[in-house]
Amino acid sequence: MDEAMTHLTPDEERILKIANGDRDALSTMYLQHKGAVFGFALSMLHDRERAEDVMQETFIQLWNSAASYIPRGKEPLSWLLGITKNLALRRLRTDSLSVSIPEEHSDPADPLDHYLAVENKLILRAVLTKLSEEEQQIVLLHAVSGLKHREIADLLEMPLSTVLNKYRRALQKLKKLLGESI
Amino acid sequence: MNESQLNKRLREEVEQLAPNRLEELLAACDAPPAPRKDGRVISFGQKPKRSHWQRFVAIAAMLILIIGIGAFAGVKGMSRTVLTFDVNPSVSVMVNGFNRVCRVKNNNADAAVLLADEDLMGKPLSEAVETLTEEFIEAGYVTDASNGILVTVQDASDSRAKKLQEMVLSSVETAAENSSLHLAVLYQKIDDDQSTIGTLSAGKSALVQTLAKSSKDLDEDELKNLSIQDLLYVMDILSAKPASAQLTGVVSRANYQNSDVIAALAAQACPADVSTDSVTTVLDCFDRGLAYVANVVTDNAEYAYTVSATSGQILEAVVTPTTSPEETSEPTPATTPTTPDPTVPADPAPVPSGEPEQTPAAEPTPTPAEEIDNPLSPEDFYGKIKDFADALDRIF
């Protein structure tokens, strides 16, 4: 599509700059979206270090593949999180022999659980330990990344209704769990 | 807490937890991006940062790999095996565990001349063997008639010796095929502390010792002067292959007279009327060459002819009377001339014709009547006895 005829979002403009080797644009994108990328990676990997690795890899790939991005006049965060998803899935495949992903992290000895407790990340801890994997992803994508439910549905390849139901169920769980703490 | 507040709180917590590794990212991006191909980037350009445990595992794995490779290379490199190739030139090559030549030693002057322009160092064994064989052939040391090569391996386990044998034989065969030759390779494994005879290689020494033990007529001092082809011929005739050796191919006999021809030559040379069947032949050495000793026994004398195993020339003839000393007027052990017999063809299967020069028939045995007419004095009788004893010494 001809760029001159497309209204570019600020992030799309940054990606075009990144494609031309603009490191400042990359830095801006990184600082702006690292939380969203990290949170999504964390919801898939349940491991802080691996989530950090995937976060870094995501932005390295953004740097290397920015030229392949086709502007559509929409926020490119879904596209960026798509990279994150693919990298996280690849990491899960390569680590499949040594890493298991339980549905719920109720074990207090879990390193992630312990870390979050120390850091006093109560809500995040509740999300990662009490919600199902899909619920975690949906909640984090919506709350942290700011994606709309339809975008989440596209990204996770789920029906929109499923995303909505899971999101509402997750919120109810969190409110119930955190009601007394907050 | 409503939904909006919960989401805001969650976002803040994640943002706090997400590390800021921008500098590391920018450093990683310093590497040039991979070129685009059909609109797709096919690599990250730089390996991403690994987590701590992954780094530890990677470093540990690398150390194990390095140590393993080092140990493997060290063991392989330290493992040395010596292969000696004897034709007449004698060359020893030392190969390491990777079967590459790490040392070359010329065991005699012929080898030094032959390999003056060849550098076998560092070559794979197979290539070195092929080169050596080609040099042997081009220089004429190995031919169809003289087709024997002795290969000796030292400092090798049985399994390694076996593997090297396959490699050596394959290379020799390749070189021989290029020259349309049919070679005979005796591949033997000998002890690391094999003793050597004089300046002979350990391999040739071992073969000489084996053959000497297999024959009561041949000893080390005689055998050591023979060529490799002669030794292989002796081994073949005596069926005396060393226990630790394998012979590949057929040892050529084209340069040698067979025992039937030798017997015919001796029968013809004998003044008495004898048949070939009455001649016995024994493989022996004479004047640094291979020879047969053909024995003919008649009523009056025993004739011993030394015949060259290669040319069929009668090299020596000894006649010993079989009559009692009292009846013997002139014991006549006689030696044949050293001039070649022109009637003996160089053909591998010659048909003898004519008389050898100075046969014992020139000195007839005295009859008992003549001895009666000419009684011996005690001094003459004592002299006759001494001559007879000397003749016996020469025979036995």
C-alpha cells in the first residue's frame, strides 16, 4: 500500500524509521511497549528470565524485520505481540523437555511465585498463579497491552465470544481473590 | 476496585517488573541486519542474550566439548603406529591416530634415493601408501615378475592393525591397478620390541627369523642377504607364512626355476646315468642368492650340485666317493667353474642340454685292482683318510 495514501499511526511511523536504521525510534518503541511484550511473554512462559529473553528477542526482530511491516493505519502492537507469541512458542518447544507449564501455580515454592511475593506484585501474582493460562494471556493483553478483545481474539486465534467469556470470568476470580487484599 | 483500577494496577506492576535492557538491545542491533529475501527476514542477525542458567549450561557444555575434543585429539595424536614397507627400498612411516603420516624414515640408501623428491609428511596414510607403491613400480623395484611387498605394522592393537591393513591393501591395489600389475602383499604385525638383524628393518628381520626357524637348510645369515621377493618365494615354497601375517595376492615365481627343472639340470650334469626322479633338491642359499642343492647318489659317488634358483646355472658341484677309504685312490670333491653354462637358457623353464664344464667324470674312480697293484704306504693311507674326512666336512 502506498505510504502517502495511508494515515500512519505514531508507532507505524517509528517502525518505518526503524526500518531505515533509526535507533531512537527503536528505543522509543522499546520503552513504550516492553511492559506489554514482557507481560505477554510472561503469561506464556511463566518464567521471568525466559520472558526477558523473549522480550529482547522481540525487539531485535523488530529491528531486523521492520522493513517487512506493511502499514495499515492501525496500531502495530498486535503485529509486535505476534512476534512475541511466535518466539515464546519456539522457546516452549525448545525447552519442552525441561519446562512444564502448569495450569495454576499454587506451589509456594515456585520461583516465580516467590519472586512476585517479594516484589509485592499482588495482582500480577494473582493473575499468574490463580488464572488459567488463556485467562492470564487475555487479561494481560487487555490490561497491560491495551489490546481490544477482537485484537486479542485474532492474536490468540480464539473466537471473540470465548475471549470475552474468559476475560469476564478472570475478572471475577481476581475480584474475589483480591477483594480483601486491596 | 473496579475493572479499570484493576487493569491500571496490573499494568503498573508489569511495567515495574519488566526490565530495561535497552542498552543491551542497542548493542545487539549493532550487527547489520540480515538481507531481505522476498520480503522476509530470515535471521535475527545476532544471537540474543541467554539466561543465567542457560549461560552456565552452555559454558559447561563448551568446556566438556573442548576437554573432550582435546582429550580425543590428544589420545589420537599420541597414538602412533609404525608401518614399514620393504621391497628393496625400505621405508618406515609413522602415522598418528588420525592416520596421517607424522614421520618418515628411509631405512636404506635405495629408499633415500627413491623418495628424495617426495614429501609424505602430513599426508593421509592411504595417499602415502599409494604414492610409495607408485614409486616402487616406476623405479622398477616392483614388477609382474618381482611382485612382492612386505608391509609390517608395529605399535598397534590387533583391531587397529586390521583397519590399517584394509587401508594399505586398498591403496596398494589402487596403485597396482593403475599399472596393471598383480602384486603380492605380505602384511604382518610384529612385536614392538622385535629384534633386528644387522641393518635390516624390523619387518624383514622378523620374516627372516620366521623362515630360518622353518627350514633346517636355511639360516639367518644366509636369508638376510636375500631380496624380499626371494624371501616371499622361500616362504611360499616352504609354506612358512608367519602366523601373524596375511598374504594378499600370489607371489610370482616367474624369476625362479622350479625343482623339476633343477633336478633335470643336475641329472644331465651327472656323469653317471641317472634319472631325474633320483635327484633330490633342497632350497638353499649360495653367494647371497637363492639356489637349489641337487643331490644325486650313485653306487660309487654322491654328487651335490648347487644350482642358481633364478638362472639355473650350476654354481658348484661336489663329488664324494661312496667307496670305502681303503678303496679310494683319489677322493675327488670337485668344484664346477664359475663361468655360466651357455647351454642353460635364462628361460623360466629351460630344457638342459650339453655337458657342464669340468664335471667330476674327468676324474675316474680307481678300480680295486689298481689299488692292489699299487699298495699305499702308511703316510699315503693317512693322507687319503684326511682328504676323505675333509670331503665329508664339505658335504655336511
